[in-house]
Amino acid sequence: MDGLKRGSAAIVGVAESDLGQVADGMSPMDLCAQGITRALADCGLAMKDVDGLFCAMTQQRMSIVSLIEYLGIAPKFIGSSMTGGSSFEFHLAQAAAAIEAGLCNVAVIGYGSTQRSVGRRQASVREVNPFETPYRPFLPSTAYALAASRHMHEFSKTWAPSPCTWPATPISSSRCSPISSQTP
Amino acid sequence: MPNDATSPLATYISHLEKGELAYQFSPEANRAVFFPRVICPFTGSDKLEWRVSKGHGTVYATTIVHPAEGAPFNVALIDCDEGFRLMSRVEDIPANDVKIGMRVKFRVHSQGGEEPPIPVFTPEAA
């Protein structure tokens, strides 16, 4: 159990897909493919060089299978662990391990989402938890707000809104429900 | 091996229908277990006993959800005196007045229709 060898793999190309409100009809897979193409261009590699592929998405069941078909490649090693926003850190660890083990040479980690364009309700599968759903928590925000309320209570912090990536809109005109956490 | 005759959720709901807040207790871990499940998360044992809470608890964490439509409402985590924590809400007072550390008392809320009853809480009489 020596773990991964330091320096056995490196991140060589990085890119973003279109962001924010994207063109009508653009799918999560379109955006993922866009990002992958741009990341390959960033390091001078081609799609045919890719022999490892990783992705995780909320809008697509078996997203890795769809992505393989979309890209038209047959990677030797794939991964699609779904752990929410941390999925890609796990993909990175798995990709590094696969490269070190000689299972692939060029691994791409992709993601695409049209949540901003289609709205939150269309962007993820509704999950019913009989012990939580009846209280209508706005997840994941409510979970963070509850943790924050407890943190503020224990450590005497006060609440301040964090800088927002998107321009703030009034509650009445907002498509998604904003959430606030009260100061205890 | 025959299938289990009932689910943890069904047992939990049957208690709520009698006006009781039920939870599980793990004798091997000597700890309360919530949400109800088929094995103890502390030991892996399937030996879990059902117990009925006295219904007294303390607000552990609280927040207000502002839905796109309708009035803001409270969502809270409640620590029951028997040592388990559950998501719920505190009723009868404005969402803004729910405070961490507040003593609360369980009551059953009927959701109506096909939905099962759920536990909610109200402030303990001062």
C-alpha cells in the first residue's frame, strides 16, 4: 500500500464549455463535448488520443455510456462515480491511478449541464426521502443553511451573503427559489 | 431466506398513525438510531429495537426556505432527548422566531390524501 506515485500523471489541458444561458437546444452532452474538444486543443491532443474517459451528470442516466457514443471513441478505461460536486476529484484520482497502472495514457474528465438554461426542476431527478421530503427542504441549499446555522450558533459568526456568480434577481422574478439562512 | 414481512418505514409510519414518534435503539451500540433502517450504522448488527420517544427535544439547527410561490417556512433539525436527530419543522410561531436551543414538543401532522403523517414540533410551553 504505497499509494499513488507523486508525479506519475499530470493535468495538461483544461477548458470550459459555453457558460450561463446557452443557445436554445444545447444539451448537456453538447456542452460536455465542447469542453472536451477545447481541453484537447489546449494541450495539442486529438480525440483519437483519448483512451480514458470520465464523467458524471445529473441530467443523463448512464452519462458515460452516452458520452462515449457522442464522442465516437472506445476508451480502454472509463469511470462515472457520482458524488455530486466532488465527482470530478474522484475521477481525477481514478484517472491518475489508471494512468499509473498502465490502463490508459490520456484520460479526459468531462461535465456538462444546462441547469442554468432549463431551470433547476428540469435539471435533476426528483428524489423522495420519506424522512426529509415532506418538510420541503430546498436541497442542497437547505442542508448547507442548516449546517451554517449550527456553525454560527457554536462559533458566534454572523451571516453575510457571499459574492454571487450570477447577477442577483428579486425573489418575485426568480425562476429558482433562493434560500436564506437566519442568524441565530 | 424469507423476505422481511415489514419495512422500517412502514413500522415508523404505523407508530405515527397512533400518534407516536418511534425510533430504533441498538443494544450493541447502546445508542439511538434514526432514520429507521434494517441495520445499525454503528455496529452493522441487525438487532434493532423499536422505542417510542417521549417527544421532547431541542432545536439543533434551523433555516427558512423562501419558495418561489407561497410563504416562507421553517426547516429544522431537532435533537430528541433520547439521543436521535431528525429533520422536521417548528410550527405555531413565525419561521424567523425558531432559535437554536429552543425546547420543542412533538406532535403529529396529517399531510392528507395518500401521504403518511409526519412528525412536527411546537415550542414547549414556557
